[in-house]
Amino acid sequence: GKGFLILVADLAHHSQWQPPQMAYHDLVVSARLPQGVQFLEISPGDARFLEQKGDERVPGGTRFTLPDFGQSTIVLATTDLALCDRIQRHVRSIQPVAAQMAIRQAEIQFASVREIHERLKADGHLINNEDELKKRKKRGIDGSPPDAEGLMKQAEDFIKAARKALEDQDYGTAWGEGRR
């Protein structure tokens, strides 16, 4: 009776084999909820209220937006702000360890991706060559695929930003950048 726990997940059919893009900016979710609820997004690295933009009531319920959605998230919808405060205090107690673990996981994943990318590059498997671009155009896909080197640099920058935030004891940002 204190609120509603909403588990938001995005898994496509057969995604255990090859998942599609499962990250979104500004994912809009509509749920059957009473008026006046607050939305608290909960993770081991942060528990923060989601901004509500104006009147979010829509036919059939209430709408809220997840600004940076990965594969899944937990949202508490409640009017009990004391419950939210207890959850936030508990998350703050585990944030330092959670942020360190997120950064370590990011570093391990990055090292694995870097190794695979270097192997593919050494074997001549580049996705930006002329043949690949022609195949993409034939399939109706305009433009070049993402630049692997640019994406690697971006991932390194996220990890560096996470390390910097951890040093500054900004654990929520460290968690977020490490997970990005």
C-alpha cells in the first residue's frame, strides 16, 4: 500500500542470441497509477527522483520519462516521501562500492571489446570499406556505420569521467558514467 514498484525492461524476441539496440534517451512510459505519485529511479549507484514535465496524466494512467534508459531499470511510484528518503539513505550507504564495481565492470568490458576490435582490424574486417558501404546502400541504409575508433574513444572518455567522479566522491555520477 506504500506505492508501486515498476520494473521496466526491453528485451526483443530471441534477444539471447543477438540483442538489438536496447538503450534510449527520454524513454516515455505510461502506467496505470493514481495522481500525485512521485517517481524514484532506483539502482545500486543512485536513487533519484525523475523530473515530471507539467501535467503527465494521460488517458489510462500517468506518464513518466526515463532520461537515460539502459536495458532495464527499477522505478518506485509512490506518494510516501518517507519511504523514498529511507531508500535514498540506503543507496547512499552502498554507493561507493557500487560505483567502483560499475567502473571495474566497464573496464573489463572495454578491454574485451578493444581486443576483439583489434583482431578484426588486423584480419582486415572493416565495416567502413567500400564494399560494406555499397551493401548498406543496396539495403536502403544511408550513411556510414558508426566509426569504431570514435566509439572506443567515447567509451574511454566515459570511464575517465567515472574515475574522476569517483575521486571527487560524486558516486551517482561515477555510477552513471561507468554504466554508460
